[in-house]
Amino acid sequence: MSSRTVIFTEDALPPLPIYSQAVVSKGTVYASGNIGCTRELVLVEGGVQAQTRAALENLAKVLKASGSGLEHILKVNIYLTNLQRDFAPMNEVYATFFTEGNFPARTCIGVAALPLGADVEIECVAEVGN
């Protein structure tokens, strides 16, 4: 018997047919990557900062549906198409979503391209909340 639960919430952006918004297994949430776009799959205006905000807001909705939240994130992976230009502006927004001194572990890497021409994509692993 599997302890794996696929998460779907209407509150968050709809996933493409080939992946889930998140999967919960043994008290851990594995959330898929999120880019800053609308429900119609159009990138939000405002560059990497607006896209970071939208991606984290969507990630928060998926985590909530999983019985978790941003405060329960253990590890974040961030992908930027222009690491040199966008690292600092992305960090300005990212920092507002977490409590100083209690940031999750994180990796941030530069990539050649992201879906829809996005500047940033964010995924995470979190604990199910208490």
C-alpha cells in the first residue's frame, strides 16, 4: 500500500497533464516547479521580481492544499535564466516570504531556458504541517 498522495487544488495554477502540483509521501511534500504566470499561462508583467512573487504565491497555495505552508519548507531550488542580472532582485522578493533567521536550505542555479520564457522557476520540498 502506497503512502503517496497526489495534490491538486483549484486555487493554484493548473498543472500541465504530465505532472502534479505536488505529491505528499511519508509526511513530506514535493512541490513541482512554479513560474510567475496567470491561469491562462501568460507571464506576469514586471520581470523577475513580479514572477518570483507570483511563483511563491502559487507555491504557497499548493503547500496549503498539501497540509503545509511556506514556513514548513525544508529545501528550495530556484532556476534563473540570467543568474548575474536577476539573482539580487529575485532575492529581494524571496526574502519577504520567509522569516529572517529561519530560511530554508536553498540552491539557485542558472539555466538556459524555462517554460514560457520565464525568468525564474521555484520548486521545494516541505514537511506536512502540524
